[in-house]
Amino acid sequence: MKQLQLQAGFSKGFLWGGATAANQIEGAYNEGGKGLSTSDYAAYKDPYATGKVDNFTFNVTSKELAEYKENPEKYLFPKRWGIDFYHRYKEDIALMAEMGFKTFRISISWARIFPTGLESEPNEEGLAFYDKVFDECAKYGIEPLVTMSHYEMPITLTEKYNGWVSRELIPLFEKYVRVILTRYKSKVKYWITFNEMNMNLNSLYTGAGVLEDLIAPEDKLQATYQASHHQFLASALAVKACKEIIPDAQIGCMINQIESYALTTKPEDQLQALKSNQLNMFYPDVQARGEYPTYMARYFADNDIHVVMEEGDEEILREGVVDYVAISYYMSHVTEAREDAAKLAGSFDSPIKNEHLELSQWDWPIDPIGLRISLMKLYDRYEKPLFVCENGLGAKDELTEDGKIHDDYRIDYIRQHVEQMKEAIKDGVDLMGYTTWGCIDLISCGTSQMSKRYGFIYVDQDDEGNGSLERYRKDSFYWYKEVIESNGENL
């Protein structure tokens, strides 16, 4: 009989830290031999001009892309300048070390290694840059947690192949992956293949580099799942390569965890909540189990989806099962039995509001208990270690005249979520680590704003790129430092 033992808190080796993405912090879009990526064409559109603070910049059409390329000076592309991490990485990593980070989640820009994605040899300047970043982390005993693909690819691959709808990207990605695994095999032990892969349901441009206007509306779902299949294969091949090149490494998949609650106790609403959760769980189901779940057969049939698979694909998926499942968690959703229910399941924010939850300044519901529910469900489902590698509060911070930022709201938000992670561990969940998003202020993924701040470290820059770029420690900086020092006991 298996001996059951209650774990009261975070493990001794728990990986506390923070998370970022290359396209939101690095800048230097035209330095070091880097090619342009899809994220370099996310133009900033002032949301306050329209009165909408959630004016997402996820989707770019072929017409917009042509306009941006013809007249780039007419548009603001904040991700091109980021927060200048490319030149300030030593300063920023030192600040993270001051907080006591055990791990730092960062992504590698594919376009910095292979500028167009088509080159036969990698860009040495790009490889050398990440060498320096990882060496700086090692200097402080910080373990890098590296995402191979975080919402960007060389723009050439979107123009030539329309992104992941084409199977041609699989060998190109595998080439890139084998290069970075080989180069950093002695420096990186924790990897993630694709960031929030289930966000393909929300935006093919962001998640799969696909210009959706080139696809007929009636073919959108077909393209979504075909692109996802190609990414599944690429992920599995990356796992296989990792096991060959760095046998002692840990490599995982990642989703944006969207926990769906039923609006009412009506059986129809309860059933829809289950189906909505299945659509999101589909992604780790494939990557953590190595095969397509049976429930998707009916979904594909009902929606006339025919995923093209080649001989050998099933074997690749079986051989490329991940070691752990990582999630981002920001909110829960409410769903009900209605015509657009399946579409809402893939949306980042449900229009059906939960009257029991407070909202952030960007109208995102705040639900710490939803994180505990998610962790319990995921661990029950896979019995693999879990990693919360994104969680945080976007807010408009105020820098005082004496250089202070009093962000009690952020401290309260993170405290509540850490408390629920601790409860999940008591419930039996094997949790590897926690990296808040984004540990230093960065360019927002969805809105391309700087004013939507998440960090413990304030960066003096506005939405138009003006500012000194000086770094300031927020109140939350000192609070999180205490949390890490106490291994989650001092909340």
C-alpha cells in the first residue's frame, strides 16, 4: 500500500522567480543580426482613444502587414524597443538576484537565431547574446527556464508559408531547437516548447503566425486545428531532441489555463462547462499523454474538421511526451449553454461576468481559488509535475516624486494566489515552481502598452517609448523578496 503523506508547504527546491518573453523585453529588433518577427508587427493603437482598454493587438491582416512594411514610420511598434533588456540584462538580472530568484523564465527569439528561419546556419551573434544572459543567471545561481517559442516567429515564415498551417515549419523549427539545445546544454535544464499553445483558439496570428484573412471564414477552425497539429509534432520532436541532447533536462508544455464555471446548476450549463474545459485541456492532453483524446472525435465531426495526419505522426506524438505541464493563470471564466459557447471557450475573457469576483483595471476577473481548482484538476488528470509559470496583475502604477511605487494591490493579488498554491500542494499537487508575470515591467502582449504594468521593478517608459528607462524597486519587490526567503511562509 502506498504511504500517503501530507506536504504542508512548498518543497525545499521550489523554483521561485519571474517570467518574461523576448519580444516584450529585449528590444534591439535590428541589432545583432536579428531578423524581424511576427511580434515586431504588433502596432500600438491607443486604447483610450476609443474608450476601450482591452484593444488587443493580437491580430494582423495581410493588408496591415503590407501597410506596416511600406510605411513603418507611421506606426508605433513598442515590442521593437521593449525595455532594452538586450543592453541592460546585467542590471535586470542583478535586481532579480536581489529578490532571491531561483529561476528566471525567458524565451529565445527564433528570429535572433535564424533571422528568416530559412538559413542553414544560425546567427552567431544571437547565440552569443543568450550565452551572456545565461552566464549572468549562473553567476547568481538562477536557473533559466527557457521557452523555445513564445508568440513569435521570423516574419518570413508567415509571409512564405502562412505560419504553422504549413507542415514546412516542422523541420525548420526542429533545426532551430536542436541548435539551441546543443548550444545551451550545459546552461539550461528547464525548457518549455510553446507558450500558451491553446491560445491558437483565440488568435492564430499570435499563437501560430497565421494571417487569418488569407483563410476563408468557414475554414478558420480547420486551419486552427491543422496548425495546432503541426505544433504538436514540432513540440514532440523538440522533446525527443531534448532527451537526446540533455538527458537530465526537464521539458514541458504550457497552456493558458482557462477554468470554466457553469453559469447555473442547469445540467446543460454544467455540460457546457465540461466541454469548454475539454477544449483547453485538449492541448496538454496531446502533449502529456501522447495521443489525441477521444472526446475530440465528436467535436471534429460536429465542426467538419479533418486534421491531415501523415504516416508516423502518431508515433512522433507518443515518443514526445512532456515531463511536466506548465500553465499561465490569470482568471476563470463563466460559460452557459448557448450558440457561441465553443467560441467563448477559446476566448481570453468571457463576456459572461462572475458577480462574485472583483475585476482588475483591465476588467479581468480576479479568482485565486480558481488557481487551486485548476491545479487540482490538472494534477488529477496527468499525475505529472505542474509549474505556474505566469500569474500576475496588470495595473497602472504611479511613480512618486521620491521614486517609490506603492503597489499594495499587486501584493494582495499575488499573496492570495500563493496561498491557494500552498493549499493545492496540501491537496496533493506536485508543484515545481512559480514565476510571476512579468517580474519587470514590459510591453503588454495583448495591447502593446507599457502602462499596463505587472512587474516588481518599475521601468520609466510610457506607451510611446518616452522615458529614462531607469529601474525602480516597487513595494512588491521587497515583499516578494521576503516570500522567497521564507519559501512561501511569510505572506
